[in-house]
Amino acid sequence: MRAGGARRSRSARGLRLNIDRVFHALGDPTRRAIVERLSERPQSVSRLAGPLAITLAAVVQHLQILEQSGLVRTEKAGRVRTCQIEPLGFSVAEKWIHERRAIWERRFDRLGDLLAEEE
């Protein structure tokens, strides 16, 4: 019994860590701009850097954070590193938001029921 509880606890910590990484990654406007650009199509690092008012090295640092969060995947072919959205990375945030939304919807439904009873 204890081992299962420990597994669940580690799993919950892992999920929380992933959520923290995703929201940390999306908390920066430059990283959100990169995600927006990659939502259109995969792009090279140098192409991503073009319209941003930061150095190529800074873009690479932002991409590392996005990769660590699981939101972006990069592949190197020769001298070109191509970046693309990793849809599974967004499922962590989507699941977390969906769960919170379901909780609040149930609470609002109960509140509506209570208010209807008082009328």
C-alpha cells in the first residue's frame, strides 16, 4: 500500500513539475511569440530570430526552455536546426486547465441550485 502511495506522490510531483515548466515557458512574451510563429509551420532557428529584437544566442536559450517544457521539438540536419511545435506538450496544460474548469463549473452549478432553491 505504501509503495503505491509513494508512486502516486512521485507522479503528482512529476505532473506538477511539467505544468510548472509549461506555464514558465509560456510566461515569457518572446517565447509566446516563438510558439505563435511555430504554430504557422516549422522554422529554422535563424528564421525564428529574424523578426525578434534579440540575438540568435538569446533565441536558442528561449528554445531550450521551450524544449525542456515539452512544447517545442528541434531537429538538426547538417548545419540547420529546425524547430516545430510538439502538440503533446500542450496536452499537459490543456488537461490541467480542463480539470480546473470542471471543478469550477460544478461549483457554479451547485451555487445556481442553491440560489434557485431560495427563490
